[in-house]
Amino acid sequence: MNLELKTLLREALNKSEVKDEVIKVMNSSDLKVKIDKMVADKLKNNKQLEDKVEEITQDVVATIFKNLWQKKGFWQNG
């Protein structure tokens, strides 16, 4: 049975046909829309991710203002 199945599969599809079909599916806009929707759904209600993004944003803003304050003598007129 296993040998028969392999033979049928080889007859039905060759390597280039499979490759062409995979490329066609990967380039389709339908796949991109599905992936975008799945990612958006996963990110939408993820409280842990929101907290992490907020923490990173606060750190970045604090670092920017700290650097500006420390270098104010360089860009400020005497």
C-alpha cells in the first residue's frame, strides 16, 4: 500500500509543479491577509505584550531626555 501511494504521488505531482504551487500560494494576497489578521488578533488583547511595550517606551523616552539634559551645554548658547 505504501509503495502504491508513493507511486501515485509521484505520478500526480513532480518537483517543479509542487515548487510552482508553493510559490503561488506564498505570493498570494489572500495568504498575506490571513497572516496579518492572525498576528493582529494575537497582539490585540495581549496584556503582557502591552505592558512590555509600555516599559520599553518609557525607558527610551527617559534615556532621550537624560541624554539631552546631559549634553545641553553643547547645543545651548552661552
